[in-house]
Amino acid sequence: MPPTNTATTNTAAARATQTAGVAYAGGAYLLWGVLPLYFLLLVPTGPWEVVAWRVLLSFVFCILLLTVTRGWKAIGAIIRQPRLLGWTALAGVLIYVNWQVFLIGTLSGNIVETSLGYFINPITTVLLGVFVLKESIRRLQWAAIGIAAVAVIVIVLFYGEFPWIALSLTASFGVYGLIKKKIGPAVDAISGLTLESFWLIPIAVVQLILVAATPDGITMGSHGVWHAVLLAFAGVATAVPLLLFAAGTRRINLTVIGMIQFITPVMQFIIGAAVLGEPMPLERWLGFVIVWIAIAVFIIDLLLAARRGRRSAQPELA
């Protein structure tokens, strides 16, 4: 009888952990999905000023978190390792590129294209695993990669525009994820974001100086209290989803993460195409449909792999 109770307790604990992980990761992707609407509320603040405040205020928010959570010891251990510091600097540059391109796309009426970048991102991650980490991938994953490549070609040739926003987003976030994987548990979420933001402070300061020299100048505080509060909230809006994502990935496997992450591009596509009415001619629809076919193949592969994993993990009956 006691073993049965123990097994039941362990199963309940595992389910609770799984549920919490899905909630954390789902919350992160939901917040990332609505970020375009938040950034549109910051108009007339331009993308260069928004990213500068995003960097500086994220750093301030992370400093507060480190103080509250007493995480200074962990960050001190990282600082004493030059190799880890170098990785955090590179991660900072990549997340800066991602933030800047995302803001340019959002505030220039290209939210649909930003969603394309995040639709393609899981496939980009697989490619990085193959060519950088020398991982082997399954046939259906190769098929998904090939179909996604066809989609990009269709958009370039028939829609007539090179999707630089989408490809920049997927490349920067894909390599950022790769670096996070290489760093592993040696750098916790708060310490990592703190250091990444720290390395970007000089860039943020220069951007604010350049923005101040333009005819419109810096908008912080010049468009009412509500606008200033929203702009000041940029640091929290940046840090919270990343921390939720880190909490979720510690509790659920990557197969589940791989399926949940499509929440963000779906929401961004709906916001761009349906809410804001961005142009969606036939050629662009064709490219997106092909991307969605690639995603369907990718998800089918994830589900089949998960099923095989559960079968192999089942203990043999006595």
C-alpha cells in the first residue's frame, strides 16, 4: 500500500510541475504575442528611442530583482569567468538586434512580417542544431526545412519583397537561443538578462544622444503622464516574459515548448492582418500557407517523436 501512495504522490507532483511549466511558458508567449499592441501605444516614440529605454529600464528592473532575490552571489560567480562573460556579451548583441528589428517592423506597419520570422524560428533552431551542434535530425524535420525554404523563395519572387525583417528576427533569436543552450545552467535567467542589458548600455546611451539631436528629440515626458508611464514600463515588459520563459523551460520538455511557441506568431499575424489591416495580397498568402504547411509537418514530427519516447520509457510489466 505505501508504494502505491508514493507513486500516486510522485505522479501528482509531476503533473503539477508540468501544469506550472505550461502556464509559465504559455504566459511568456502570450505576452510576446501582444507586445506589438503595447509598442504601438508608445507612438510617437520611434523604434530607436524605444529600444534604448528598453535596454536601460530592463537593466534597472533586473538590478531590483537581483536585490530582492539576493542573486548577487550568482552574478558574482559569472563575472569571475571571462568565458561566460563573453557569451553574455554576444547574447546581448543578438538580443539587441532582435529587439531593434522587431521595433522597426512593428512601428513601420510590418507586424505580419515579424510574425513570419517567429513562425520560421523553430525550423531555424533545428538548422543551427545540425550545422553548429552537429545534431542529427529526422526526415520529417528535413521536409519541414525544405518547405519553409520554398515559402521564403515564393515570398521573394512573387510578392516581390525580400523579407529582411522576418529573416533577421529568426536568425538573431535562433543564434541567441543557441548561445543560451551553450551557456546552460551556468547563467540563471535574471543574471543573464542583467549582464546582457549591461553590455548594451553604451549603445542605448548613444542612441538617446542621437535621438535627442533630431528635430523631434526625446519623447520621454513630453507627451503626457500616461505616455511616460507606458514608456517607463518597457523594462518590465521586456524582462517578465523572458523570466516566465526560463521558468517554463525548467519544468517541461522542449517538445511541449516547441508547440506552445507558435502562440506568439499566430497572435502577431492576427494583430497585423485582421486588427491593423496590413496588406495581404494573394502572393503573400501563398507564402504564409506554405510556411504553415512546414509548421504542420514540424509539429507532426514532434508529436510522433514524443509518442515514441513515451513508449520506450514505459517500464516492462513483470
